[in-house]
Amino acid sequence: MQHSRSSSHWSRWTARLAMLVGVPTLLLAACDVPGGSSVATTTSAACAAHYVAPPLTSSGGLSNPITNSGGNVPDGQAISLNIALNVDYADLEKCTAAIYDPSSSEFGHYLNPQDIAARFSPPASDVQKLTDFLKGAGLQVAQTFDTGAALSVTGSAAQVDKAFGIQLVYSADKQYYGPNQAPTLPANTQNLVASINGLNTKGALKCNINNPKDPTSNCSTTIKHYSNFTMPKNLPAKTQTKPNVDGDCSLASIGIPISGLTGSGFNFTQLLTWKELRASYGIDALQNQGYDGSKTAIGMVEFDTYSRSDVVNYSLCATDAKGAQLYGKDRLQTVNVDVKSSDTPADQGPGAGEATLDLEMALGMTRANIINYYSPNNAQWETELLDILHQVAADKKVTVLSISYGDFEADLSSTYMDAVNDAMKLLASEGISVFVASGDCAAYGNGQFGAKQLSFPASAPYAISVGGTTLTTDIATGARTDEQTWLNSAPDHSACQNTWGSGGGLSAEPSFTLPSWQKSTKAAGFSNTQSNGQRQVPDVSAAAINISFYYSGLWLPVGGTSAAAPIWAAGTDVVNQALTAKGKPTLGGPQTLYTLANGSNASKVYNDITKGNYPTLYPFVATTGWDYVTGWGSPSFDQIFATLSQ
């Protein structure tokens, strides 16, 4: 099993926005969406494994204990856990490798959740012993998953202490808590559990990425998001919160140039809208062939609320290749994960700019439905992320998932990182692509200029890590005319503020080693003088600066790889629609992107980025083929479809 350590500064921002009243709205409902492309399932011998229990997990591997206690956690404190079960991932990975091998009879025969449960997960009768034990200790098994790969568990600190023979204690600085010793399990359940996630919350400690020299100041327990945005002080706030049926679509309110953002990396000669992004990346070309994402679904991972009025306005303005409005009242739906009755609903909060950005990027690219997998932004985001990934695998409603959160590798345990990557293995076996923003502090993911750090979960091998570019287009047609790296030529060394540029580099040791599809690639650039056998990031890239979005009643500029990830997710969703119509397998996991890179059409499917380097500032530069700034490059989705449909 591969390992990674990761510490995070998941960067997101919030703002208070008005609710939209009395205008067309996006209907939100936690219900089925006719979205995921249908793919064949397999029952043939190569993947028809029968569960073989992996080696017994040592108690020390279940969760990391705290050695210097700052006092006991109150007995009544609410605790959320994700218990990762001992799935036979070794055989699952063999099956998945066959599914992505064009020479295999398994090729393209993606698994269903029930396939995973029946062939690779512990027997239900054994898992029942574990659930009986947990309930007997007073804990609540809040959710099981159809894959049989995990349990979502809640309870009080006292109940957790009793169940696992521990005492939850605070760290010496009282910034996080964890067990005072390794947790234990009854003998008849020990071989069922791979890890207990949520007992140690060190990774949930989020300090201000803009003040890395004082890690105890400005700390909070919220996740942050990979984008950069500053509300201009010199622009009066607009009072319009009720767009008409055509929307407030005038870009005059952008106010070029916007003062107060000097040095942020923005270039105000052009701001990109859905028009330029769709035309540049081949999404319009796919629509002209009859594919626009209709009746499909894109999954989005969100830990913040968004502004309903802003998202509605954006979708009222966005148009397709033929100029038709992309707005649809039923397009956006919410699946609540770990949401309590006291939590703010996804669309009724202050309106986090990042959630708004994610949703608007996806809504402007295609006619796909958007499934917002929402969990509140709180101190237990680690278990929330795992619960969301397992929920997506159990639902299998989408073929693409976008995640715009990330953290530098230093803080989280290899146990937790394995659990996240294992959940992504499930998704890859089901043919679900997981696009993850690579980060916005260039090679210095911890916000300390000059200190190389990589972001997680972008570094997870089964994630598709998405870096950032600077895209220039023809003003009249929107066609791509130039594309360079997104790297800040004049960075403020004292504070990243998500403005230094596209995240990339090598996973730290001990961490994730090269997955087989990276290890075997022969394409230019990948094996280089800095390669050391560790996972290399990013895999691909897309526009991440000078992008316009509608926020707080204004059209404003935004940047960050959190825009690039949903662009890739949305474009791939349309590719999947087209492939399904042709009876071909959908794109699926990162393996397919490397198959494309090694193929004869690589120069057509990827726009190779080679310009925009600053070697005196950053250790990595864009080169021919793969590189640590932009991966294989930006997409030509119409050519990806053309190649995969052959």
C-alpha cells in the first residue's frame, strides 16, 4: 500500500450575500439524477475475485496517538469517525489495471458498487459483528455504503473512549485532539478495520497560509480552498440581487483595471468567460457534433455554502456554442453528507466565493446537471471528505468528480492518506474521474517561499491533479491564441495568498510512489533529472487566472486551480456523453490520460505548455511534454473524444 503524509491549507473564502427572491431559481433536491454515463459491468474471471482478508492491521496503524497531553477532551464532545474497512485492495487494483488495459477482455467493464461489495469487501456477516460492537458501546453507525468499504460513525468522546480503550486528549497547545494511546478492537473485528479516521484531528488544524511563520496564529478549524480573489474596495457594492430572466450580463461592472490587486498575478487585458473557455478547449466543437452534457451529471465536493442569487445570475448569462441560454431550474441538486439539522443548508448561507466559483465554472461549460456533495465546513473535515468519496462511490450517479481543496504534505498521517487514496481506487474501478486542484502556491505548497511542498489530495495517485495555465484568446471568436504557465512573475515572498501559481512537484518521502501508469510512461518530459520515484504532479492543467465570475452581485476576476479542476470535470463529462453514445468506455481514472499521452495523437489531445517560465523564482519550468507546472498540458476535449472513440 502506498503512503503519503500531507498537511493542508485547504483554501476557501466566504462572503455574505443576499438570497434571491421572486426570480427563476435552481431547484435543489437530494434526489437521483439521470447523469452518469452507463457503462458495462463485468462478471468475467479476471475481476471475479472472492474476498481474501488482508493482513491484520496493527493497533498502532489505526490512528496516531498524542504523547504530550493538554488535558482530556470533554466527555460530551461530539465526534465523527470514518472507519475504513479492510477491503482487498490488492486484488481490486489488479482488476482495475485490467479494466484500463486496452488489450484485456476486461477493458472498459467498470464495476458497480455491488460488484465491489461482493468481490473485494469484507462479508456483510463479519461487518455486522463490527457494527454490533460499535452500537454496544453506544456509538451510532450513521451510514453504511453499498461498496461495503467503510462505515460512518458518530458519538460522544466518552463513547469513543469506551469503545476503543483510549482517552481522547488535547495536544499540548490545545489546537487539536487525539487518542492517548493506540486504539484497540475486539479480536473478532480486528481484521475488518484498516483505519479509524477522525480520532486524531491534527490535520484539521488550519492555520493562515498567509502567515506561515507563526503557525499558531490565525488558526481555525475550517477548510480552505484553492483560489485567489479580493473584493475591490473602490467599487461600490451593487444592490441588484434580483436579475431579470436574461440576467445581469453586462461585464462593465468588472471595472478594468481594478486597483488594489496589483501584483496579484492578474492581467486585466482580458478576462475569460464561458465563451472563451468552451471555444478554446473543444467543448463547443463537441456541441457541434451533438454532445452538450444534457442528461448527464457532474459531481462537485463542497464544504461551504454558496450564493443562490449569484449562481442563478451566472447561469442566466452563460450561453452555448449556438448562443442559447444554459440556465435550467433543475440543473443544480444537493446531496447532503454529514449534515445536521443545525447546519446551514448549502444554498442558504453567507455565500462562499469558492463554492460559487466551482458551481459557476461547471454550469457554464455544459448542460449537465450538477450534484453538489455538500458537507459543512468544520473541524472534522477529514472524515467528511472520506464520507463524501464513499458516498459518491456508493451512489455512482456521476462519471466525474471535482475537488478544489488541498493541503501541503506534512501534517496528515500515512494512515489517513491511504484511506483517501483507497476511496479513490473505488471510484477509478467504477470509471469515475476525480479531478483535484493542484494548489496555488507553485512549488511551495505550504506558503513558505522556497520550501518545496506538494498538495494533497492532488498527490494521491488515483486523483487526476489539475494545474493552472494563463490562457489568451481571440476577442472576437474566443479561440485559443496562446497559453502559458500560470506562475506569478513578481510574487510576494512573504505571503502566497494563492497567487504564486500552479502547484506541482514530487510527493515527499515517505509518501506516494509512482503509480504504474506514471512509472511506465515513455512520453517526453516525464522521466527527468528531478524524478526520484515519487508521484509527480500535476497530471494536466487548464486556465487558472483572469477568469470572470459573478459574485456578490458583481462580475469580478478570479484565479486559482480551483477553476481549472471543474473545467476539466465538465469537459470530460461531455466527452463521456459522446463516448457512451458511440458504445465506448468513458474516460475514467488517471490511467487513461497517460494512455493518451503515450499515443500517437498526444499532440492533438493536449495543448503542450512550454512558455512562461521563471527559473530564478521557481524550481520547476514548463518543457516539451510533461512538466511539474502544467503536466501534459491543457485539453482539447473534441480530440480526446476522437481518439478514445477509435
